[in-house]
Amino acid sequence: MTITIFLGSMLAAMALGVPIAFSLLLCGAALMWHMNMFDAQILAQNVMEGANSFPLLAVPFFMLAGEVMNAGGLSRRIVNFAMALVGHIKGGLGYVTIVAAVIMASLSGSAVADAAALTALLLPMMVAAGHDRARSAGLIASAGIIAPIIPPSIGFVIFGVAGGVSISKLFMAGIFPGLMLAASLWFTWWWLVRKELVMPPPRKNAQEVMAAFRDATWALVLPFIIVFGLKFGVFTPTEAAVVAAVYALFISVFVYKELNFKKLVPLFVSAATTCAVVMFLVAAAMVSAWLITVANLPAQVVALLQPLLDSPRLLMLAIMVLTMVVGTALDMTPTILLLTPVLMPVVKAAGIDPVYFGVLFIINNAIGLITPPVGTVLNAVAGVGKIGMDEVTKGVIPFMIAQFAIMFLMVAFPAIVMVPARWFY
């Protein structure tokens, strides 16, 4: 009955058009009423405690870093460098998209920000070159979701806080799977464009490649600073977010000189607005998370999944399918906040490594960003690229299938994630 009240109240509120954060609060209030313990003060205290977390300070700084990176010329220089490297290959603009997405993912951690920047920079070029518009938009959208997987990742920060898992280990464990997702896009794009008659841009000579590399050097240094700083314990993930934001600001203002202090105000406002939405979601979800524990819902879920606890792979398969279904209706952040408190006890009871589970869980949620009908990244690409949502959805399908295939390959063979992760630790 408790599970029915929990899900029913939340889904009913969402069906009435109530914003997700307020739906979470209504869901929490309904659970408190059902358990005869409704108290507005407890509700308010849990909302306050939900946002009162030091690791969550990483979220606004990573968002600010993404905003500055796109406005300060770092993204454009990364695209130009990728163009110099692989633009001359058949279908080269697609490979430029993938390479640029991987590099940008290691700077911002925001799928929407990366996808929007790549759409603005590359979609007109791809269409002008003769590539199919829908397919190009689909590739950009699917490349954008690499951002929550390769560190730094806002998704890993939220999951780490919600599940009590080491954020540094999640960051390190996400590197190789993120590169595998990029490789799946590379192969899929090659397969789709192998018969196209689009002429690629001419090959850049060595001097031009070196010039593009020198121009992008300051942007390319940041991923190495973050990864090595985390690996050798120079700073925590929260401090890494501050390093990323300050570094991006310094390079944009004093080195590239594409931002001045007047232009910074809108960037700070935009990052603060986006961050406020995310943090309110986190705070509202804390009420539900606390009540989930009080109502002993994890024990009920463990009892329901008892037959699968002896088979970790089968259990992971069931969890991934469940997450896929939820991801079609909810955005990444609410999905993480709702499912993590329920699923973590099940994962631990089955003896599954929480870091391994976290990586696959975030990959699944990231792919959910390009899964219709919600598909936040699909909406971003459609809006920035001025292309119909139906076209983007059509174009993203083959790339989405390739990424899901990689995810289920990791379910079948956990060593694909954990062996490289232990090296990066």
C-alpha cells in the first residue's frame, strides 16, 4: 500500500501538470499523511537539509564552467581542433562532432549545454555539406549525452550524494565507458554515411593542425588538470568544480579575451537560474528519500526482487530496463533522486559494486535524455537547430540503439567497467 501511495500521488501530480519538484513535495506530504505523521516543520527541515550538502556545491560551479566555456570561445576552438584532426575523412563532420563532444564533456559535465553548443557550431555546417539534417541532429544529440559520463559529471555528483558513493571513484570509473559510447557513435556514423556522396573538407596540413592545436591548448589542458588532480588527491570533486569554473573564466577573460566583465553578468544569471532548478529538485527529493527510509520501502523492494538477488547480472538487467522505462518520462535529475534511495539497498544486498551500478545507472539516465517523448537534449537540439522534434527523434534512433547496446554489453561483462576503473583509481 505504501508503494502505491508513493507512486500514485507522484504520478497523479505530474499528470495534472504540477512541476516535478512540487510533485515530489506533494508525494512526500501524501506519504506523511498515510503514515499519520504529517508535520509541516519536518517537511521544511528535510527540504533545507536536502540542499545542505558540501558535495552539491560542485553543481553550480560545473554549470558555470559550461556556460563560460561556450561563451568564452573554448568550445569553438575545440571544434576547430577536431576539424583539423578528422574533418577530412569521409563523413568527417560527424567524426568532428564526436571528438569535440568527448573533449567538451571533460570540461562541463552538462549534456544540454554541450549539445546546444555543438548544434549551434556544427549542424549548419553538416547540412551545408550535404549530410541528412535529421541524422546530423541525431548524432549531435547522442554525442551530447557523453557529458554526464566522462568526468566531470553533474549526474555523478548527484548520484554520489543520493547514494553515498565516492564521487571521485565514479568520476574515474566513467572515463572508459564514456569513450566506449563515443566509439559506438563513431562506428554507427561510419555505417550510415558509407554510401553518401558528400565531399569532406580538404585535409589540413601539419602547420594548420599545429596552429589549431596551439589555439585550443588552453582549453585542452583543463581535462588533464581535473583527472590528474582527482587521481592523485590534489583536490576533491567539489574543489575540481571550482578549479574548472575559475580556469574557464581566467582563460576566457584574460587569454582568449572573448569575455569581459559586462558579458559575465548574463552568464552568472543563466548558471544561477539553471542551478536553482536542479537544487530545488534535490531539496524536494530529500523529503521523499527520508520518507522512503522511514516507510521501509527499500526492504519491500528487496523482498519483491528476492528471486533475482542470487543472479546479479539478471538483477542489473531488470534494473536497467526499469530505468529505461522511467527515463522516457522523467529527466535525469529526478530519476536519479527518486530511484537511487530505493535501488541502492537492493544493489548492496545482491553484492553489486555501487560504483559499477552508479556508472551504468548514469549511462542509462544519460541515454534517457535522448529518449522520446521527454528527451531534454532532443528538445535542446531541436530548439537551437530550428528543426522539428520528430526529425531529431528519427535521426537519433540508430545512435540511441548503439549506445543501449554498449550499456547492455557492460551489464553482461562488468569487467569492461571495473578493470579500467581500478587503474584510474
